[in-house]
Amino acid sequence: QVQLVESGGGLVQPGGSLRLSCAASGFIFSGYAMSWYRQGPGKERELVATVTSAGGSTNYADSVKGRFTISRDNAKRTVYLQMNRLKPEDTAVYYCYVPKGRLGSWGQGTQVTVSS
């Protein structure tokens, strides 16, 4: 059974940084690309970043390029999202996602609030 558990969210001032983690279990972690999505208040869920199975390639939404970095540690079965120079518009629930199963699998999400 796939389990994804996010952590690291919180309240941060504009310009600050946070590091999100997603601990995975129940599948062959090193065999899958992993992604972070987010859903802001009143908005649709959007793709933030993706890292390939071995970590050799990454992709980002235009809105976070140059500020966010996705990475993974296959030995620890964990994917990370380092978020720098945070803006109020980054406020959202951030979800970890793996394309495992018919509809893919999601974590429960972690809240990130950027506010002074």
C-alpha cells in the first residue's frame, strides 16, 4: 500500500525559506518519478516540480523556477522541496505525488503560509 507523508510546512515571512519532505513507502521508490503539487485558496491544484526516478532531471513550473529546488534521496525513500524567496502567492497546501496505481497516489498535504 502506497504511503506518502509530507512534513515541513508552516508559517514563513515573505522572502523566507522552507524545506518540505515527503517520506514514501509501499512501492519501489527508486523506480518512479516524484512530483510536488500545490493548491492555493480558491485555486486548482497545480504541478510545482518533478524529479526523475534517479534524480538526474528536474522540471519546474515557471512561477517557481529559480526559487524552488526538488531533490530526492533514494536510500532514504524521501523527496524534498527546498523553497527559497517565498512569496505570499506561494501560500498553498503542498502535496507529494507518485504516478503509481490507476489514478496515482497522493500524500495528505502540508500547509505553507507566506505572510508578514
